[in-house]
Amino acid sequence: MKYKNPRNLACLSQVVLTAVCVTVMSPITSALAEYKLTNHPSQPLLLADNENNDTQAAVAVLPESVKNAIWQDILERTNIETSALRIVKAERVTWPNSCLGLKGNEICSAALVPGWQVVVASQSQMWVYRTDSDGMLAKLDEQSTQIVNATMAKVQSATRLSSSRTVMQRQTVTVQQRSTYRRSAVGAARIERTTQMSGADGMVAIGKKPGFTLAILQPSGGISEVITRISVKAKRGQGYLKERFLGDYKYKIKHKAKFIKGLKAGDRIVVRLYDLQNRFIGYSEFECLSGNTIVNLILPANAAEYKVIRTVYGLDTNLDGRIDSGATTYDYFTQVNGQRVTFLSSSVLREIKFSQFQVQGLPAVAASSVYPTSFTKGEFSLIDRSISINSTDLAPALQASPGSLVSITEINDDDSSTYDVGQLMMNYREVGVARDIRVKFSDVYDNHWAKDFIAELAALQIIEGFPDGSFRPDEQLTRAQFAAMIAQSGL
């Protein structure tokens, strides 16, 4: 990959990743870089003081004379006081000449100059500086500074737009729910990351954000536990990213678990079900809604032979385990035949033995299936289509038998299990993305400071690297390549 001002990639990568996450999967950023806004809570792009040990160590040994030279230059340029500034990145660099590698009208000697590259941020702006070792020479890298601030502005604009859309969507949902209610009233790896949430305010906040609570039910039959394999097809633009593995979970029948963060409305969640002998017994997909989605997958009595699953789900913003009053209840069946699955239309429901799928507390099986619109129309519709469930380009973790490549996580008996989807994506990244997506590159070593940023951008299908398996992180990035990355991120 080609980068302009390669030593500024630390900040630039974090900015690009933040831009990606604003519209694609923002919680990944917190899992990757642990952003924390200790001094300025409103800043979306400032790094945490504990971002990583290398950054901490570099900032700690940055000479006071270098800091003072930078503070003074910013004060003269902007009148911003030192108390409103913080150093978010500092790196030792050997510059190629006395001009610190910057182009200008002055005459430069060819002598190498040991020094620093320093990234400074205020509440609304960032600066990239090049200095010598003691701050006697400090120059603003104007080109890198412009790129970073332009990206910052784009991210902040996208954030405001996203927030505005979210508010409008919630208002629309509220109006629709009230309207519906009134009409009815008049007659009608190997890693488990569990986050325990407590307090009414915290639970309400989770309920109003996209996520899902998944329960596995069997009204009659002898199954006590199932292996539930979960993956996501993230919504991007008018289509979806390739399926990404989120883990294998051992569920006891009638129990449930929550999956929060890292998701947005429109994402498709894929669930594959296995018995404890790793026999494949069912498949379903559902669409993430604007708030917490309560999802019930209902097994027949003889699930190993009669591979039909009933999927019932809807909004559950108050997290009481029931679909909200007035909210749409989606209700449909899927049937597995060999390595293919069919989302059944209403015309074939008469062949289903409804009595096996009746669950107390859930609506009776309707005569007509209710699918989300995206399942019935357009290029990515599913209804009445026979779909392969085990294609060759799936992630290694999705092709392997449960427990063989990734450890199976047991769901708690008290229904308290809560998983951070963004963190799961990070944990399973090397085995959880499609086979044709490369997240490891031959020239990006384990100790490379941008390794995680590059890998996650590749997993999000923003960048690809080169055909020979390299990434070439020290080459220059052209404006066209940078624009392509922003466009691919969905901004």
C-alpha cells in the first residue's frame, strides 16, 4: 500500500479507522485502540493515554524542550493555550536532511538529523510536527496536518449525520408504534469476552441500540443443548460484506444471551445450529433492527431429521424478553436440505407441522410468513430461494466443525451472558473472515505499530494489499488511493 508521509501513518490509520467505524462498525475502534476522552469528552478522535505501551513510553521520554517548542509554535499560530492541548503520538525518527524531510525554499544539508515526529490535538484540531532531538528545530508538517484535519472534518460530519438519522429513525419508530397501537385499540481462539451490564439506565441504553438477544427453544423433544454458530453479514451501502464469524456457543434449551455493540440496523445475523454430535440441524438469518432485537429460534421435536426452524423476532427495547407492543413481529420458517437452505414462502407452510413450533408466550404460527422487506425484494432477497450454506470461500472458522478450530463458549444458566460483537470480531479476525480476504501481510510484522489498524481495515474490506501478499507500508499513499479508501468505507 502506498502512503504519503509514511511515518504519520500512526495517526492517519487511527483517523481512517475511526472514519470507517463511524458508518460501518464503530465499536471496533474501542476494542482496537481503547479510545478514551479523558480531557475532552466530546473529541471523537483523540487517543487514550493508555492506547499502547510504545506510545506511552515515547511520550514519557519526549524532551520538555521539544514539547515547549511545539506548544510555542501552536500558541503563535492559533492562540490556543497549552492546557487545551495534548500529545497523542510521539515517535523517534531520523530525518533525511536538515529540513527534516520537508520541501521548502530553504537550502537543506544532506546530513541525517535524529529527531521526533509528534502529533498534537486540541478539542477540534490536530497538528503533525517534525523536530530535531532537542527542539531547537521544530517544523509543522503542513501536508500531513491538512490530511488529518480534513479527515477529522469528514468523520465529524458523518457522525452528526449518523446521529441525526438515528434520532429520525427512533422518532419514526415511535410514531409507527403509537399509530399501530391506536389502530389495534379501536378494533383491529478460544476467547470469551463477557460484559455484565447493571443498572436501569445502562439496560435502557443497550435496548435502544442495535443488538440482539438470542434464545433457542424446543416445545417438545429430547434435545437439552445445542451448539449455536453465529456470524454477521454487515450492511454496507446497498449490499453486504462477506460473512464474518462471531463464535460457537453451547446453549441450553430455553436459555438466551445478549450480543451488543458493533452492529447496526440492517446487518444480517446468520445462525447455524448443531447437536452435541456436531450434526447440522438448522439454519436461519435475521435482520438487526433499530434497537435490541429479541430473537427466538424454535426447533421441531426431531430436529436431527426434520431440519426446519421457526424464527420469531422483533424489537425489545425494554429488554423484558418480549417483543414490544405495537412492534412488527417477524415470523418465518427455514428448511435445510443437504448443504442448502430455503426460506419458505406462505404457499408451502401447509406442509409444516405447526404444532411442533407453538411456544407459550409467542404468537401462534400465522398462515402467512412475515419477512423483513429486504428478505423479499431486491438483489439480496431470500424468500423461496435455495441458498448454499457452506460455500468454499467461507471463513475457516465457519467451515470447521464446532470445537475443532475455535473453543465453544458456554452460555450462562442465568441468562446473564453478554458479548461485545466488536470485540468478538477482533478476537476471531484471523480465522473469522472469508478465505479470500487477507488480514496478514508478509511485510507487516507482529511488532509493527500499525499491524492491528492494517489488519482491521483489510477485514472490513477497505484495503487489500498487493497480489504478492505484501502491504508495502512504507511506500507513499496517493490521493486517489486515500480517496478510494474513504469511498469504500461508506463515508
